[in-house]
Amino acid sequence: MTWRRTTAGGVLCAIIAISVWTGTASADTVADCGKVTNTPEKIGACTAVIASASSTTEQKAIAFRNRGLARAEAAANEYAEQDFTEALKLNASDAPALAGRALTRITRQDTAGAIDDFNGAIKLKPENAQYLMGRGYAHLVRGDQAAAIADFSEVIRLNPKHASAFNHRGLAFRKADDPARALADYSSAIGLNPAYALAYNNRGYVYESNGQKVEAIADFSRALELDRSLTGAADGLGRLGVSGALATDTEANIKEGKLLVEARCSGCHAVGLAGDSPNPRSPPFRKLFERHPGLALREPLSRGIAAPHEDMPKFLFTDQQIDRIIAYVNSFPDAK
């Protein structure tokens, strides 16, 4: 069981104050800004480089970008976007800064801005699969399935073993009402990664819509074996008349997740089906799916909980508790 680094906290949304150092940026500080993996230490080192009168323009540009990446990793997307913008003011040809800002813009529902940024990054690095993947996802979020399919197809051309690209292209084909191609892509994703829970879940939906009950039950069951937070799979089993320990465990996780967020998160976030968040910077839990449509919330939500950011206190959550919180978030009606 993994425990996250924390400090004592309550539910107050305190802004982490990073002291601004105005001395000379040492070589070690500049190096730490680029190499340190601990998020608070990295942000502190990059802040020192930015504030130092001795830092060169290039060093400051890189420091803004690196601090933006650290803040994005900690889910502090508004601050991250500001840092990427400052980096680009100093170096307009910084492809990682463009891509980083694009990703933060997706989470802030600015898909047009995200696509513009990805266009700039791809112009600088035409065969960067990560940038193409990001742009494809932005197109998918925006509802342009043809453009999303084109980008994911290019990623697959560059890397035929990219399981996530197959899964995402499957999502686009399904949204484009092409279940046969969606089914083929999900199967390819599973072939490349037999533990890909979300691909089993997504393929289960297609099998269910095709009337292939046996195959749908098998995929929903396998998805839940791999990831008990996938409430869509549990619901699928329920629709197909299947009950069992997997679905029961998922329902228990939802209930326990609800209790956790009510106790730990309701001071900042709206955690129910209605209402505004007490802290305007904190998104309602029922809206989190809008920032990550078509994807399981495990990775982004786990990152946000595990890496506290400027508007979020530090809490002690185990991996199991995070699973339960994600199961609760996935249970909202519009998250399916």
C-alpha cells in the first residue's frame, strides 16, 4: 500500500506560498529546476531562477516552462497555463511549452486554444507522437471525430504498438457511429496491453450495443477485475442481468468514496449532484468528467490528490481510498 506525502490539514483551501528569492541563481538551483522530481522543490528552484537578476533570458524561459510542467503535474492548471505563457513570451519556439499549455487548456475546456497550441508544437516537431496524441484528444473533446481519427491514425503510423492511440481512435469511431472499427481498435489496444481495463470497458459497450451479451459480460467483468472504479462496467453488468462480487464491490466503493469526499473535500469542492463549490477555483466533482471526457479519471484525479497544489491542502490518501473516490466521481450520471 502506498502512502502519499502529506502534512496536517483540514478542509481549508490554503494557497501554498513559495518565498521569492531575489539573490543570484546558483548553478545548483538552475540544475534543480530542470532535474528535481519532487514537485514543491522543483517549483521552488524554478521560482528562484525566475526571480534572480543574474538569470539569463534563456534560463528564465526554461524555468517558467519547467515550473509550468510541475504545476500541471500537480493539477494546478491555471497557474501552469500562466507559466507556459510567460515561457512563450521569452521563447515563442518552445514546443514543450506550447504542448504543456495546450494540455492545461483542455482541462480548462478551451479546446480551440489547445488545438492552436498543439498546431504550433507540431509545426516545430512534426513527428512527435505525444503532440499528435494531445491534439487528437482535443479534437475528440471538441466533437470533431474525423480530425481526432486522423491524428490518432498518424500516431499509430509512427508507433504501431501505441495501445492508447488505438483505444482513443476506438472512442472516436464509436462517437462517429462506426462500431465495427471501434471494436477492431479496442481489440488492438487489448492485444497490445492485456491489462488495459478501460479498453475492455469500452469494447464491452460496443458488444452490448451489438447485442453480443456473452462478449459484453466477459469484457465488463474483466474491466472490473482490473479496475474496480469503472462504474460503467458495473452498470453494464447490471443492465445485462449479471450480479456478483465485482459489481457489489464497486457499489461499496462508490458509497465509501462519497463519504471520503464529503469529509475531506467539501470545504473546497461541491461534491454532490448540485450546488456551487465553496472555493470558486475548485471544480465541482460532478464536472470533473468534462475535463477528461471519454477517459477513466484514475490518472488525472490520482495525480491531483497525490500532488497537492496551490489551492489544495495536503491530505493522507491511500491508493485504495483514491480508487473509492474515483469510483464515486465515475458514478455521476453524466460521467458515463
